[in-house]
Amino acid sequence: MQRKALFIAILVASGSCQAAGKLTTTLGLDYSSGEYGTDTKTTIMSVPLAVKYETGALTLKASIPWLSVKAPAGATLGPDGRPLDGGTGVRSTESGLGDLVTSLTWSAYDNPQSGVAIDLTGKVKWGTADEDKGLGTGENDVSAQADIYKTIGKTAIFATLGYKVYGDPDGVDFKNVGYGGVGFSHRVSDLTSAGATWDYRPKVTTNGEPTSELTGFMTRKFSDTTKMQFYVVKGLSDGSPDWGGGLTLSHSY
């Protein structure tokens, strides 16, 4: 009940600020499949709902997914929604709400003349997913990251550098690690842009694997307030899915 109340409170707070800033809601669909260093495939379907409120240089965001996970019996989704070591036997399917993630971003630097911008973000993953179903660790994670952007004509290049502190469930000792990524986005037309990103995170358990994956995306605007994004993911390590993809639909008020 406390976790549910927390999520409702965030939604209410965002809605109450609508008149003073910009409110955006996003609904998505994500699917991924991979063996994650085992002999058995794990498939994950996620339907995330996100609410974002922007005012001045600050952006507040909250998101929570509905999950359906088909994995070896006893497996658990660990940090960043990746399966942990363990789980044997016949695959079974579990479903339910995932972890609530909240973040606060400050646009620390923005120079239109040079095309350079820097965002600083603090993020908390609340352990709201049902750990008994293997949908999460049941613990909270905290991270901080910096994003830098450089615009050159119709193309923007960007990089991310962050550090995450993980909550440890019983019997597991996660390593706190840095993470990062690079990418670009190109404006194909007034309504369409496309790009790619590469993201990396070291292993967080002794017997685990790092995550390394490429994502290609295309964003299409239908109006000044509505847009859709399609993306595909290719894993480059055993800690990432073999492949994945999805779409999001966003509307601003």
C-alpha cells in the first residue's frame, strides 16, 4: 500500500503543476529476448507508463512498467531489468507491476551559440516489483549521471557518464559501478529524426556479465504535442538481450 501511495502521490503532484509548466505522458511497449549467458532463453515484455513535468531548468519524471517475464523457474530480474544468475528447470511466466523509477534533471548549461548543453540527473529506482515473483530485487537503487550534448547543424551527438549504487537483497552483494554511453541523432526532416546509441555497464556480480548494446531509433512527430518513437536493440554481450525492440507514444499538454 505504501508503494502504491507513493506512485499516486507523484502522479497527483505532476498533474497539479500542469498549468505552470509542461506535462508529458508516455505509453510504451517493449520486448526483448536473450539467454544471458545460460542455456535457456528469457523473454521480457514491458508496458511502461511515464509522466514527465518540465518547468524552467528542471525536469521531474516518474515511470512504472507492467511486466510479463518468461524465464527458468527461480530466476529473478536484477539491476536494470536484466536476469540474475540462477533459475533452473522449466520456464514459467510471471507478470505484474515492475519497479517505480523517479528522477530529477537539472539543465545545468545550455549555450545555443556553441550548441553545447549539459544535464545533471539524480535517479532512484524504488523496489516496488514483486520479488517473490522474480520481477525485481525488492531493493532501492540510486544513481547520478551527467549528459552532454553537442549540436552540429541537423545532427546532435551526446554522451552519458554515471554511477549507480545498488541495494542488496538477501544473499546477493551487488557491485556499485559506473556506466556510460554515446550516440547521435540526425533530423531527417521537420517531422522525423533518427539515430543510434551504444550503452555499457560493467558486471555487477562476481559471476555476472557486463551489458553492452546498440540501439537504433526513429522519432516521428505527428504534431507539436504528439510523437512516436520506434527502436531496435542488439545485444553485444551475454549480459544484454540477444535482441529487442519497441515503441513509445508521447503527448504533451
